[in-house]
Amino acid sequence: MNVFLTKAAIKLEFKSHEFTLKTQFQIVKDFNLSGIHFNSQFSSKELEYDQIILEIESNLVKVIKFGETQLLQLLYQIDIPQSRFLSLLGNPKMLGELSELILKREAYKIYLRRRF
């Protein structure tokens, strides 16, 4: 079962300002549980797909500095499958790819709420 939206599907859904802001708010909510706070504009100002990825990436760095346990708790909270995370270990582009996975998962949560 796929628990992520594709990049193309997200970009299509992002045509709705409400969907974009709800996705950004969901990201903020899940990161807050790990003690990481995005700047206030992140939840109130609509960003483009690539901008969101960069924001997630910079905040992932903060989580990683807290330690492995904090990172794993965040990934559990967001519901990133362990196998997907483990497949990224050792990849030089890990942060960017993990950030994109987070966005795809968070957008999927919003997508499901809208549909059901």
C-alpha cells in the first residue's frame, strides 16, 4: 500500500492554497512534537514545493543534532516506514530525499482527510 503522494500529485494538489497551508501546518505540528519550531511564516505563508523541502531539510538538521532517538521518534510520528528510512542511510543526498519523503507523507495525510 502506498502511503505517499507523488511529486506530481502534490504539485497538482498545491494549486489549492488551502491544501498547501494545511500540509505546511501538519509539518509544523509533527516537528513541534520533537521540539523543533519552524518560523511563524512557514504555517501562514504558502510556499512552493522546493521551498518546503528546503525548510524541512534545515529543520531535520536540528532534529539530527538532538540525536538518533529524536530523529526516529519524528519519523515514527510522521509515519515514515523504517524500511524507507534505512534505505537512505549512507546516501549522500539523504537529507534532501528524507525531506521529500516527509513532505509526500504529510501531504498524503491532508489528501486523505479531504477525501474521507
